Amino acid sequence: MVDVTSKTQLDAYEALRVPELWRYENGKLQINILQDGKYIESEISSTFFNLPIVEVIPQFVEQSRTLGRSSTLRAFRQWVRKQNTPT
């Protein structure tokens, strides 16, 4: 789950047992993984463990401010495809 619209407290998501939560604030992406009923901060996503999400998402967010949302989404999709293509 990505929380982009609110400042909901982590305990609300813990109660819902949301397994992974991404929060973007002040130019930084924070990934929280639910373990034993509590969130711990993680540098990697358990869903996208092979992608450097924490580093890349802020770059694309900044890019969207100058290039626009549609162009940035296309660039992000291309980047994801490239990461998942065997070399």
C-alpha cells in the first residue's frame, strides 16, 4: 500500500495488517514492512526486492515536477521493464 493522501498513523495500518507500506515525505521514500504485528523500516521492498525503490522513486517524483506526470510514468514503466529484462 502507498499512502500518498494522508498522514495516517502507522498503528492504523498495523491494525489492518497491511503487509507493506510506502510513505513519501520531504523528498524521501520510507518503506515499512509488517513483522510480528509492528512495522519496521526497510531499505528494500518485500514485493520488489530486486529493485532499488528507495533510491529511484524520489528521482522519478522530482522528474515529474519538470517533465510532467505522463512522461514520467512512461519513463518509470520503461525503467521497470528494463530492470526485469534478462541481460
